[in-house]
Amino acid sequence: MELNVRRFYCEAKDCQRKVFCERLHPAITAYARRSTRLEHYLQNLALQLGGEKAAFLLELLNIHLVSADTLLNLLKKVAIADTAIPKILGIDEWAIRKGQTYATILVDLDTRKPIDLLPDDKLETKWT
């Protein structure tokens, strides 16, 4: 898809930004590579299956959109709603960058919904 937008130029001397671009429909966010609808679809798929399995399913369907890492990055953007205290809590560590950077996800195993994504795998982060 290719879009044409208008550019506006500011002639004021003290203006830090000289070029302005026309804003589009809310479904098309600035600098986005995917529509919001597709991004929500991919987030839901990654929430249900996880990064690797969702990427594998997309590959089977001959949809070469994103990698497993991109799906995990989309999961970080998901707003996690406030819920009741979980009865069964699942904790899983996964590699953002294998051998170097790890993160932790907390999941309510009754509802199968993520509770929180922690930025590292350190014990201090988990219990504070």
C-alpha cells in the first residue's frame, strides 16, 4: 500500500521543526509498518500461542509477516487489565536475546491471561 500525504513547511525563523506532514486516519499510526487491525490480530495470536508457535503457524499459512521475536515485542505493548488475585500463578522465563537478555512473564493459569511482563529474570524484580 502506498499513501500520498501533503507536506507543510514552516517559514518562521524560531521554529525548530521546518517540515510538517498531514495526519491520517486513526487506523494508520505515524511511522507504523502495520495497520492497527493487523497488529491487534498478531498480538492476540501471540497471546494465545506464544511467539514461536504463532510464528510457525503464520509460516504454515504462508504469511511471512513477522518473526517470533517481533511477536514477543508486540506482546510487550499489550495493556494488561487489572484482574482479581490469581489462584494459580504461572511464571516462565524466556530469552529476548538468547544467552544475553532474559525476561519473565507472569500468567494467571485459570484464565490463561498474562498478568505482567518483567524486564529481566532477577529474583529482586520478581518479588518487589
